[in-house]
Amino acid sequence: MRAESDVIPAWDWAALAGEDLPEIVAIEEAAHPYPWSEAIFEDCLRAGYRLDGAFVRGQLVGYSVVMAVLDEWHLLNLCVDPAFQRRGVGRFLLERLLDSAHAARARCLILEVRAGNRAAIGLYESAGFADIGLRKAYYPAPNGREDARVMRCELA
């Protein structure tokens, strides 16, 4: 049985902008041992990448960063505040992203995920993503580098 504090009200979803960077960076730093810098997020905004956020009662609790190239979308980052992980926020963001990609007539969505990130891999597989490759030593890790699984979800 879930505790009352585990119950999350309905999420809101909205595009993110420069004024959201402090919250984005705070979540990124809390969630990752090797976080993206604020400059990377600024570059993503400047390049016109999609940054979308999930909100609970006006508080940003997760975000996604996507680069759209013609009919292929590349999910570069999907991150949820650790205080809200394992509560459906990541699935909510991924479903909104897939809906948006489909509406934009994208053919597929591609991503990389740490080979050891079982929770994320399970989420992606449940949404229809399948392995298409492996990038050796892609991510920094405490003992060197970690491989990335490359996954794709066909939308058409």
C-alpha cells in the first residue's frame, strides 16, 4: 500500500526555456554522478532542441531534451528529480514525447542509455524501444567508462 506522500497528483507538461535552467540544472546534479553542465543546456536551447518538463503543482520534477533531425528524433536526456523517481514521472515524459514525435510525423525516436540502468531500460522497452546497437565506453563511470545501449522506437 502506498503512503499518502507517495501519491502524486496529475502532472502538467510544458516546454522549457532559459528561465527554467536553474531548476533543470538542480535536478540534473541531484540525479546524476556525471551531470550535464548549465552550458550544455544553454547550447541545447540555442540550437533549438526541444526541452519539455513535467510539473507537479507548478514545481519542475523532470525534463527531456530532444534533437529532431528531419523525421528522426534523438532523446538526449530524460531526467527525473530523485525525490519523484519510481512514481511514473519518467513514463509520463516519455509518453508525451512519443505523442509529440508521432504528431510531428517522426519516423522513429532513438536514444542511448547506460547499459547498467535497468530501470530506464525497462521503461524504454515497455514503451516499444528495442536495441539497435552498443556504444562501447560511452559514459563516464567511477571505474572508467560504461557502455551505452542504443535503442530505437519505430513510430510510423
